[in-house]
Amino acid sequence: MDFPVLETIRLYLRKITTDDANDIFEYLSNDKVTRYLGKKSVINMEEVYDLINELDTRYDECRGIRWGVIDKESRKLIGTIGYDAVQVKNKRADIGYDINSNYWRQGFATEAINEIIKFGFDKLDLNRIGAVAFTENLASLNLLKKVGFTKEGVLREYIIQNDVKKDTVVLSLLKREYLID
């Protein structure tokens, strides 16, 4: 299956390639960006190439899909967004995203997330889209609530990042809730 390309007013969402490695390194090497991603900042380009290869493998095995978020104006990759832990049988997946901090608070994440929610329900026939965010990641929690997600609860010490146990909030959006809007 060809990798789906999506488009919004200001963004292209397309397959991530090795040509994007420098843009990815730029923001995933920034602790400010990675502090809520549940993983350490990348420290070299080899880690970025490994990440790109892992995303390709997940897509090829139908376990996930991750788009590069491209700013139409600058043609720069400013983040990634997609579905992890896709379960076709149960019609569910978990959403994940990261944005270069130079592009925070400009509505890019909202624009991208709305497009892939639509894709998930319309094209992937998902019934449930889940999300997990650190309890202190108020920007992400507010974004998810703004686009229609409902808080389900707290997962205690769910993620260990840099040897620190972190609580996370679990949220979801159901297809029937999305169709109401």
C-alpha cells in the first residue's frame, strides 16, 4: 500500500525519509521537546536513522503509521504525528506526536491532529483513538481535550524516563463521539 499523503491549510503530512534526518535531529536532540515523550533526547544521527528505520518497519508490519509534519511555507519537517500500537482486529490505535519547539503555540499540532483523527476514523476504520500524556504535560492534555478526547484516568508510574517513574493520563476519542461534531 502506498503511504498516504495528507494535506491541511498550512501542512503536508507525508512519509518520513532519511532526507528528514537533520530536521528530526534538530528538535529530538532538545531536552525541552523530549521531556514528555517518554524517551531520551537523541545524541547522534545514527539514532535518528534508527528511528526512521523503525517507523518504516512499523508501517510495513501494519503496527503503526507516522507522518512527517511539513510546514508548507518553509518546506521544513517540524514534527511527526501518527498512530502507534495499531490493532486492526479491535479497531483501535494510540496517537502520538512531537513538534519542534520553534513551532509551538502556533496551532500546527491542532491542525495535524485533526487531520489524522479524520483519517483514522474514515480511512483506517478505527473505533477508538487513545492517547497517553504525562500528568504535567498540560499543553498536550489541553490539546487533546480541545480536539474532543475524554480523560479516562491516571496510569500510575506508567512510564520510566531517565530513571524517573512518571504518572500518565489516558484519554480517548470514540468514533461515535467524533461523528456527533
